[in-house]
Amino acid sequence: MLDFQYHNATRFIFGKGQECLAGQYIKEYGAKKVMVLHYGTGLEFENALHGRVLASLSQAGLSYVDFTGIERAQIEIADRAAELARQEQVDFLLPVGGGAVIDVAKYVSVAANYGGDVWEDFYINQKKPLPDPVMLGAISTVVASGSENSPESVIGKGTLKRTMSDLKIRPLFAIINPELTYTLPPKLTAAGAADIMAHAHERYFSPTPDNYFTDELNEAVLRTIIKFTPVAMREPCNYNARAQMLWAGLLAHNGQFEVGRETDRAVHCIESEIGGMYHSVHGIGCGCVTMAWAKFMCRRNIPKFTTYFHRVWGVEMDMLDPENMLREGIRRMVDFYTSIGIPSDFAELGVREADVPTLISTTRLTPEGLVSGYSRLTREDLAHLYRIGFGKEDAKI
């Protein structure tokens, strides 16, 4: 285990009806004027939620301004929100929604008080230190993004998606009411599950040895999602299933399960380019890429993958025939993902083979010229992985 420091400043407020107390929680931080950011779909459920949130602000004696229409976390809408925040001189941001809305709010928290180019300085060049941001909390309405308690913001510009990461942009509080996820369509519940699993995989598959405890924690997240996702999709209003998924998703992406070890971001690095080019649903892309990644990677570290398939997917341990364990593990993984509607073929995801060279060329590499720490993928490896994803190459398992 590596040396580490861990700090999580986000206050978790979990349970029924907690969104009705948002104003009270914000007032505790001394705020006076709040910007509420949300999708603005006009759907009855969102309108009702929006009304409850605004009522809580009024009851707490807070003034507010509304910013709506955030469908995706794109630079254009983030800049418009930042301009309004500056004009209105807000001192607290409250995103109500999923990862896109929360990531835009994090961008705004920095841009509102910064005179330079936030995209170029903090998303492209990872400039430090970050200026002091506007305070923000979050009300989560989806399973999995993890943005409500992470120090990261992912924003798109054109066909690129890039990340800003700093503890300063971690929300002060996160309100999580499982009832707010009841109206999610099955596709987005599945996308959330796949995203949570990608977060857990990226902590679990590490080049750092001897991390038994955090291995166990990440395995528990994965088993929980495998167990409760089908339940939530069959029974959208099953409070327990939604609650289990939400809490697993929060813990998978708040940094706690990656302490003492290096992480691997290969799946998110690859999906980031795909999502940037095609605007595909992030979690769906993560699930599709995960299947191709596992097929490509499993023979590079047979002991790790056989342990994973045994503990997470229930494959019987057979060290006399580890290749059979790999085949059975991949089969169970693919069966699960496809059963919840995640495509196993890149073409079904909407990826065009003609675009693959561009997708590979724009994938961000480490200073060593590799994708991530555990996978250590070269651009040639990426080409093989894409061919596996299109079913054009045997994964040799």
C-alpha cells in the first residue's frame, strides 16, 4: 500500500424529502444569492422538484436566479451560465440533476471569479493553483455520475471532452434522495450502473500490489450493482434497490476506495473520445468499452482477472484451467451488460470505423506515451482494442 492523504469535504444528506431542506443547508454557509442550474425539460416530475427546491430557498430567506437548458456539459452553455453568475453576483451554486448539470456548475464556480480562459488553463493545461471558486452544493437526480462528491468536472468542446480536477470544486454538500431516481428511464439506470462499475474497475485494476482491503471494497460495489440493477429496472420505484445503487455509486467515485494505490483510467480515457465525437450517453459508452477492454486485458494479468471473475462474477476457481475461467468470466460479464441494454459492439454504440484513427490520435497519453497506469496501452494496443470492440479481431481467450 502506498502512502496517502485523504480528505472529503462533502457532506452527504441522504434520504426522503431532503431536497425540501436545500435552502436551510445553503444558509448554513452564509450564502445570500443562489444560482439554481438544471435541465429544464418541462417534464412534470422536474417541474415539481424545481418548485420544491425554489420554495426551500424562499423559506430560508435566500434570493435566487435560475439557469436552465443544460442537456450536456458543453463549453458553450457553461460559459453562458458563468456570465449570468457574474452578472447576478451569486455566491452559491446549486445544480439539480446529473453529472452534466453538476459538472457545468463546477465550471461556473471557477469561471465566475476568473479573468482568464478556464477551458485552456484548467481543462487542457491543468494549471495550478485553482482560484477560489464560488461555493456549491448538489442535488443528484441520477444514479452513478459521482460528480456530486468528486473533485472533477468533465466538459466538452467540439469533439473533445476534458477534465478539470481539484479538491476546491468538490461540492460542500450532496443531497441524495433515492425517490428522485424513480422516473429515470431504464436506459439511464443501465448507463448509471455501467458508469459505477467503470469507476470501481478503475480503482480495482491497479499496478500497486497488496491492497486487499480496498480490493474488497471495490468488489462489494461491483457485486451490489450487479445484484440491484436488474431489480431497479424491473421495479423503478423500489426504494431499497435505488438506495443501494446510489450509495455504492457515491463511494465508488469519492476517492475513498482508491487510497494507497494507483488507479487506471483507460476506459474513461477511451470513452471520453467516443463521447466527445458522437455525444453518446457516457455510461453506455463506458459499459461497451469495458467489455472490449476486459477481453483485451485479461490475458495480461491472469491471476488478477481470475480473482476478479471469481469474487465478482462467481466463476468457480480453477487454477488448473485459468483460461477457462477467463472465458467464463467474460461470458458472464457480457451477458450482464447486454441484459441491461448495453451494446457489446462499438458499431451499435454509433462508432464509425473510419473515425477510429482520429479517436486513437486524440486519446490523452501519459508522459510515457501510454494510456493509464495499469493498462499501459500504446496507440497500437488501442487499435487492437477497437478491432475487438467491432468484432473484427479475436480476443484470444
